[in-house]
Amino acid sequence: MSRLTKKERAFCMSYLETGSVADAERYSGVRNGSKLLCREDICAEIKRLSDIQRKNLSALANAGLKRLAMGSIADAVSLIYMENPNVEELRNMDLFMISEIRRKDNSTEIKFFDRFKALGKLSEAENEGAVSIPFYDALEAGAAKLDKLNGD
């Protein structure tokens, strides 16, 4: 495999982020992006970057699901009893698991994300080994089709 230039690496990263050859060409300054996608070393770099992003996003998604499933609702309960919270008080509260807040007259209604659904998604991710991210699945399927077209 050949070493990639800075522009080729930038093309790979931009293509992965946008999914558009034209945008990746514009952001990276390379020409003939379609031809670059046919090169084995470019495809390998895009796959390597995709695997890294998938791993990072899966870890982030799992962390978020854990917070939804097992996070404390103490700050949300405190919010119910606050009359006029200021912005600084709200910034210091952990309200991650709240999906909706309604205030009307002297009452506050708080809806939480479904903890059981979050636990179910965590369980699915554990059984599958990772959270499935449709964009990356589609990107891998497209790369596989390109490989077939190129006779690899």
C-alpha cells in the first residue's frame, strides 16, 4: 500500500463525514475523487476511519443509553419544586433523562425518556457487540459494491 498524501487523507475524512465525492473534493482540494475511491489504499483508509468512528459512536451511544436507563432523577425532582430557576441553576443540573418539561400556572410536568426502552437497546447492543449505525452500514455496503465492480 502507498502512503497517502495530506490531501488524500483529508479527502477520506471529508468523504466519510459528508458521503459526497463533490464535497470531499471541495474540502480536501483533490480532483477526481471518484477515481480515488477506486484505489485500494483510499478504500482501506476510509474503512479504517469508519471503524474508528463506529467504535467511538457506539461507545458514546452506550454511555448515553446507560445514563437514560440508570441516571438519577434527583435534579429533575428538585426542578419541580423550584419556583423560578435561573439559567445558571439549570446549567448545573443533570436533566439528561428528561424528554419534556411543561410549566402551567403553578405546576410543573416532567416526562422522562423510557428507561425500559433504554435498557432494551443496551441489551441489544451487548448481544450484537455494538450499536448499529445505519449510515456506516450503508457506507460499508457501498464500498462492497465498489469492490465487486472493480473485480476485487
